[in-house]
Amino acid sequence: MSDMRNWKVFCALFSFLSGSLWGELLLEEDNQPLDREQSMPILSYAPTLERITPAVVGITTTEIVAVRADADGQSQVEEFLRRFYGLPDDDSEQNAEPDEAPEERRRPGGAGSGVILSRDGYIITNNHVVTNDSGEPVDEVEVLLTDGRTFIAEIVGADSRTDIAVLKIEADALPYATINRSDDLRVGDVVFAIGNPLNVGLTVTHGIISATGRSDLRILGFGGYEDFIQTDASINMGNSGGALVDAHGRLIGINTAILSGSGGNIGIGFAIPISLGLRIAENLIDDGEVSRGFLGVQPDDLDPVLAESFGLDSAQGAVITRVTEDSPALEAGLERGDIILEVGGQIVENAADLRLKISFYPPGTPVIFKVFREDETFDVEVNLANLDEALARMRQGGGFVAPAEEPEVELLEGVSFKAVDAEALTELGVVGFVGGLEVLEVDPIGDYGGKLSPGNIVLEWNGETITSLETAEAQIIDGVNRLYVWDGQSYRFVGVRVED
């Protein structure tokens, strides 16, 4: 009997330790790949979904507002008219006596969803679910469980750049999600979106993975980090923060946004991969904020022609178009025109992917970058700085390292140029160059209509600085040419093909 009791104790301890100890959370993970060769028809997913749906919660928020309570009882009507119809404030309110001071009233906020990660009450959701229109945390967050219980939640932390937030409710033995943070996601895999759309209650919709790695959609605004799973499973208002689960009922993403002209679902929904969501949640639980690494470059994507102009066989990677002053990149010797192929041993797909991978590393971390320069590939170790501190310095004045007027000339078929000098470039916001070529006209149906636009400034041609039309003309070669261009907002490389 004693041996049997010891065996049960051992099994219980092993079961406890076999979960993933992570931050303050004990997560349950199952990262085994799906059996995609299964041919038997599945008649119902009910048993699978019954394991995950109790871990999905509804979220409602409340804001506390100050409203003057008039004796005639009209304060609520006046507040409504002020908010929605622009009724001017009553001057008497500003001059009210102390006993007429505004009183606090509760105003309903928004509604969304969340997913319980641990039995002791950590919940992951979207940042926009628990913040107001100004980006400030709401005053109160209420969480509704599927069993009818409600809890007031604490906002542990929120990150606008990834749209992730973490809540905590005080409860024990809660249902929680099994997590699949594997990257083994394929287009066509069956998925379910679970949440509280339009506040109607727990709802499950069905679809497939339509795409992975969706980035640079600007859904999260400038400076956001996007790496979305795209799905046609219906995601509607109120689904934000809910669960995207696979055919085994494992959490693979946090439903976040839709693209729609009408505001309703048209089959283009996006979820944050749970692997990214957990990285952010860990930082929020441990530190209350997310500290990101800073390299100090402006990256851009490659296309096949531009890649060929650099001597690459593939458009995979990110080309550096500018290097920041006093940055880790400059200190490590990175230069404009370098192409970053890998970060920490992981392949870089494009500029957005480079930003995302750098953001995973905390400040002060030494990271190995694989770089291509002038037909050579080499490794560079860079000690990353703190992103927020670097941005603050740049706002205070930091920046990027960086001929007489001539007649109009058509150097490329269908594209006319005019030389500009350093003074003209400075007026346009371009510094560090002695001259360039302004694009005046472009034939929209010509070979270069999708490459250059009127107002672009070509600063280098095949790596050589432009000082006049003659110097640019001397650099033109038959075949692929590489231009370094200011487009009015940013610097970029452009590959063009020239044929005699």
C-alpha cells in the first residue's frame, strides 16, 4: 500500500513538473504536430471544443466620468448632448459651489474576449480591449466565465505595439487553455475562433488558416510589430482577445482584427500567434512592461531585381537604407547597403521580419547578425540598445548618418530627371549628400512606372554619389542598375533593368 501511495505521489509530481514553468505561470503545452494524413471524416468537434471553451472569457469595461448632478435632474440629458451633439458646457458648472461638485458616474466601455492561461487566473487579451480611445487603461475590467461567475480583473500590463494585454483575477482551480506554440502551422489547417462577438455570449466559428506571417499591414499603426495568422473563421466585434484554436483544441493565436469595408466580417481575420503573445505576456507579468532591443537601422525589402543588383540570388533578407547615429549598428560597423540575412541564426524574410526578430531580444543582449556586403557574407556581433531610450534620444535631435541646376534629361526610357544641388536637398529634408537627380516625369505604363515617381530624388547610382547628370549617366550599365532614392518620407534602394 505504501509503495502504491509513493507511486501516486511521484506521478502527481511528475505531472506538475512536466508543464512549462514560465514566469509566474504554469502553462499546459502540447506542441505535437497535427496528423494531416487522417482520412476518416470528422462528424463533430464538440468533444475537442468542450475542453477549450471554458477557458475563453467575456470581458466588459467601464469608465468613471464626472457629471454635475443638477437639481432639475437634467444632467444625464445634457451630458448626452455634449458628447454627441456638441452642446456647449454650462459656464455655471465651472463656477459651481463645493456642494455642487460633479459626481462620479459609471459609463459602459467596450466588450471583448480573453483566454485563461493558468489555473490561478492569468488571462491574455488584446490591448485595445482594455484601453480607451486615448490609449489609457480603462477604470474597471469585468471578466465573465462560462459558468456564470464574474470577477473584477487587475490589468497586469499592456503593450500597444503588439496589441497584447494581461489580466489577473483572484480565483483558484480555473479552467485554462492547452497551448500549442509550435510554428508548424500550414495554410488549410482547420481552426476555430472562440469569443464573445457583439456581447451575445460564447460563440464558436469555423474556418481554415488562410495565410501565416502577415506583416506590414499597419493594423497596429506605425511602430507596431505584426506577424499575423490570417483566417476565414468569422471574427466580429467583441471577438478581440478571444482564442484561435487548432483541430485538437489547442490555443494557437489571439484573435485581434479584421479587414472589412463595412465593419463586418468578410472572411479576412487576423490573430496574433500565441508564441508571440506569450513572449509579450511574460515581460508584462515579470516587469509590467516590454523592453525591446534596438539595432539602429532603417531596413527595407528586396525585390528580385534589387537583389540581383547587389549580387544575390534571392530576395530574402532586409537591406539597410540608413544607419542611426551613435547606434549599436554603427558601432558594430554596419553600413548602408548591407543586407541582413539572419538574426541569431534565424533567417530574415523581409524588413518587417527583421524588426520583429530584433524586438524579441532584451536590451544589452549580444546578437549575431549574418550580413552580405559586396559579394561576401560575414557575421557581426551587435550589443543591442534599449528601443524606448533610443527613440527618446532621436526625438530630442538625434538622426541618421548619413551642383548648379541642369537641364531636364531622360536617362531612363520614359523617365525625365533634373539635377539638384545640396542646398535644394536640404530644403527637401535630405542631408549628407552633395547632389542628386529629381524625378520630374514618369511614363506610368513604361518599364519604370512602378519603380519611380515624380518627386523622388536619386542620390546614388550603382553605389556612386551623384553630383550631376553627367556623373549619373556615366554610371548607367546595360542590365541591372541599383539606385538609392529618397521618396519624400524614407530612403530606399530601387533595382531597375536597363537594356540598349
